[in-house]
Amino acid sequence: MQPLKLTWTVVEMGEPAHPIHLDALVSYAMSRDEIRRGRAKPEMTERELSDSLVLPLERAKRVRAWCWKASVLIPDQVWATGMRLWTRKVDPVSITNEVRQGSVELGDRAYLQENHGAERSRATLKPYAGKIDTVRGELKQYYKFVPTRNVSALTAWCVGDEDALTHLLDPHTGYITHIGPRIRLGLGRVLSFSIVPDESAATRWQLRASPWAYDNAVEMPLAVHPPYWAPENQVKAWIDPALFG
């Protein structure tokens, strides 16, 4: 384990709602690596995988609290911000034609419950019983704006195993090819990645959500280790508000 500096250059990326922690990327990549090597079952949830992983990072411990020695990803310079319009319109006429041709079948929850899940045909449905739900689910319609930003580079610091982290985080490995939200839209594609020894990382890894207070940090409910999106992972934590910029 040694202090390291990691740098990514990316194309236009989605604006994250919360700081992106380096150990979150490492945990995701390691989960995919464990599945690829056959050491984990593909049906395991991200939470189950995260709980079972020992990341190639040092841990910081105080009493019963701990976190990985890995900072958030910090933009070196945000040189442009923007907004993209994201829309998805479902065509009910096309779906109706598919139903008529028999290639799409609409379910009737009430009918199936009454008949204990018995097999049914389309002829058993009452008129207007089949509904196309465009408010939720797979056919949900969208009309929203996606904030974006262009950065010169993203930098993080950690104390960890350089070889293991290079294998997991290099985009050529295929695990971390995009960073940030809305990657399905092509945002946040990684152009280059580098990792080098950096003595300042011995302290800069602390630029993160922490289970204990530190200078300029404010208290708020946050997760302090992966998966950061899980509400049940939130604890009383501290983070410098500047890291949200």
C-alpha cells in the first residue's frame, strides 16, 4: 500500500448529485471482476458483493468507525456547464398494433389474481382491461433536463495497491469506461487514466465523507463506504461542503 494520485480525463459528463467517491468506483470494478473470474454469483446484489469485498485500499479506523483511505473525485477545472434535454415518447398506436398482431400481450392483474394465476388468452380480457402505463415502468415517458459539465480532469487520492487499482480502474479492462450519471446517454466517457505515487495522498485521501469530524466539514447523514446510494448505509457523517462543487 502506498499513497497514490489518480487522474481521469472524460468527455462531457452528467452533473452528479453527490461527490463520487473513489472507493465506490473500486468496489464496482472489483464486483464485476469477481463475477468475471467466477468467484461471485451474477445474481448477487451490489450490496451483497460490496459487503464481501476487501478492496485494495487501506482502512482508516477510529474506535468502531472506519472508512477506506480514498478521496472523492475532484474536478481540476470546470471550464463549461450545459444542459441537455432528455425526452422519451411512447407511441400507443404502435403498441396497439403490436398487441393486435400478438407480439405484445397486456396483463390484467385483477383477472390473474381471481383465477389464481391460471393461464389466460387475450380473449378473456374485458374491454379496456389492458392498459399501457406511460407513468411508470418500462414504458415511462420522460421530459426532463440533464445538467452537464466539461472538466479538464478528475483527480482522486488514496492509499492503496497500485497494480491492483490499475487493473480495476483502467478503462481498457472494461469496468470503469464512464464516470458520473447518465452514462447510457454517452456522458462521462473516459478518455485517459493515470495512476502515480504521490506523497500528498497520505493526507489528501481525507477529502471525502468521513465518519468523524474534521476541519471545515459539516455534519449530515451520508454513507461512508460503498454502496453510497443505499439509504440503509447512511450514518452520521461529516463532509466539506466545497466537495459538492
